[in-house]
Amino acid sequence: MKTKLIVTLWLIMPICLLAQRNDSIAAKSSLMIFDLPAAIRYAMLHNYDFQKKQVEQLITYQQTKEVESIGLPKLSGSVTYQNSLELPTQIIPGDFVGQPNTFIPVQFGVQHFMDASLNLQQLIFDGRYLVGLKAIKHLKDLSHHQVQMSEQELKEQVSKLFYSAVIADLSLAKLDTTIQEVQKLKNQTEKIYEQGLIEELDIDRLTLNLSNLKNQQQIAQKQRDIAYFALNYNLGRDINLPILLKLNVDEELHQVKSKLLQSDTFEIEDRFEYKLLQDNYALKKLDLQKVKSSYLPALYGSFNIGYQSPRPNFDYFSGGQWYRYTNFALRLNVPIFNGLTTKRQEQQAKLNVDLAEISLNQAKNGFLLENAQRQINVKAALIEFENQKNLSYLSNKIYQKSKIKYQEGVGSSIELITAQSDKIRQDINALQSSLKLLLQFIEYQKSNSSL
């Protein structure tokens, strides 16, 4: 009998039994049901790393706005109060007061002085700022591509864990079914033994085989638990929360084989990693332009308006005279010589451009090689899956015949146990080969940017 991989997983074991027995308990336990697209959508909203990437994108956006704001006018105000506890003394010639050939110490000014002013500053020209404006677009693209690549990596991770959890459940179900069959066969054999028709050795062999199967079951259960813990974690859920998965494995494998028969066009420019390298190359070139712009003059303008009020007494809250003043200024900064610092920075920036270009060219060949390898791997996984499926079918056929022969008394227990062991091994191998095919197909989709 051909082993069927079609499973709609309202996934088995105690979780299912709990859900069937008491819906309210399931609700309190935050039980959720996912197919693969739903799991990916949920992860997009709750995965911790993906949330951090989205926040980092917002931070980058605010940083670009900060760069833009450098060219906007800056308005500031200030209020200054000065109390001259002792007025400064100055020396004047005595000729001014009819005392020639003498110097007389005098004090000028008043004790209290207050100044209130507004200052407006504006950047008129700075080459580095103009280059910074050009870099904003590439910074936004870089951040956007990083989020897209993170989204692709999340899809890849969730898909792999989803498939692993499903296959773990199927493997466990296969073992459970086999254990039930062996237990039933052992019970039948014990009744035949009581009639004196067979030796006790046949029961011992079945008992040993049953014990080995239960050990495998325990290991498979732990592997299943780990798969579910990892899936919950990547979904952004508590790892101990129950979860039900739905997947038609045969249909999924059929779609994989159909897609592999199609001729995919591979464009390097579609790879997010390549887009990030392009963004990095563009930013390195702009960084070189920024350093070169340091040789250019920078022009700034400012305008001030204020009021001053010197007074002998502190009576600013009772009126008094205030004197207005205004001024306008232009400041031109002209770099002349800074100890070759800018020259060294320019040389480093040129080398960084060369390095980014080398990385870009290297990536082209690297992505072509990776895509070719992934294509070979997934086709090899498909061949292995077909072989394992045929072996599974054959081992099941042998087991059924051996079981009939044993029940009819013309077959030995050794033959039955051997056939049964081969059957469960080939069934598990077929499931593992299907998982390998699904995982390799995900890698292949990622390499040609179709995930």
C-alpha cells in the first residue's frame, strides 16, 4: 500500500485532544491554527528581529530628516543680565579736568545691564551639505532594502521551521501507528503462544522490537517539541503556547516539482544582497565627494536684533528706556591648509570606493555560483525523494506480505520484524527526504529572489 503524505494537520497528540475536549481551555491557552501563509503574516507582525529592523528603518528616516534640517534657518533668542558689583576703573589725563601732568582714576558705566536679542542664522553654501542631500536617497534605499532582506530571511526561517514541525508530527504519527500495530500483533502472538503453537522466542522478539520503537517515539517526541518551540519563537509567541498547523504535504511537494520544471530567469539585480552592495557603493562614492567638497569655501549669513538697557538701579519691571540695535553679517570660511588631514581622508575615501567596487564585482560571480549550486542541490533532493518514496512503497508492500505470512503460520517472526523495521525506517526516510526537498527548494527560491 502506497504511503500517503497527504495530511491536513489539525495536529494530533494531546493538543488536538485538548482542543476537542474543551474549547474554552484552548482559548485560555492561546491556541492558534496556522497554514504557512498565515504563519508568515503573523511573524511579520510579531517577530522580534523583524520589528527591530522596522524601527531601525524609522531611525534612518529621522536621521535623513536631520541632515535636511541643516540647511534650514536657525532662530535663537537670548537674554543677558549683568550686575557690575564694582565698576571697572580707568585712568584719564588730568588735563581734562584742569590738573595737568596728572592721571585721575575714574569709573564709567552703571551697575545693572540687560540685553535681549534674537539671532537668525542661515547656511548659504556648503559643498558637504549638498553632497549630504544626495546621500539621503541612497540611505533611504539602503534602509528599505535591509528591511526587504530581513523580510525574506524571516519568510525563509518560518517556512523551514513550519515544514520541520509538520514532518516531525508525521514522523511521530508513523511511529505511533507502528507501535499500535506491533502491540496488537504481540497480543495476538501471546494468545497463539498460550495455545502452544509457537515458541516464547517470538514474543520476546516482538517485545524487544516494541521497546525499540517506544524509544524512537520518545526521541521523535522531543524533536517535535524542539521544532514547535523554535517555530513559536520565530513567530514572536511564547515558546510553550500550543499551536496547530495545516499543510497538505503531497500538494506542497507537487507544487515544488511543477515549479522546478519551469525555467526560472535569474537576475542578479533582484537579489537584495546585491542591492545593498550597490547602495553601499553609491554611498562610498558620495563620501568621496563629501571629502573633496571640504576644499570648497562655506558661506553663512546671520542677522541679529536686540534691545539693551543699562541702569543704575534694578528697576526693569517698572518701565524705563530700552535701546534697540540690529546687525547683519556674512561669514566665509575658506580652507587653506589643515596639515594634509583632508588629503589623507580623500585617499582613504578613494580606497573605500575601490573596496566597495571589488565587493560588488565579487558578489556577481558569487551569486551566480550560489544559484547554480542551489539548483543542483534541489534537483538532487528531488531525485532522492522519488527514490525514497519508491523504497517506502516497496518496504510497505514487503511488510504487508510478511505480516500475512506470519499470521497464516508460514512466516517467521524474524522475517516479520525485519520487514517491519525496514518499513518504519523507509517511511521515516521518505518523510525526511520530503523535508529535505522542501528545505532545498526554499534555498533555491532565495538564491533566485523568488521566495
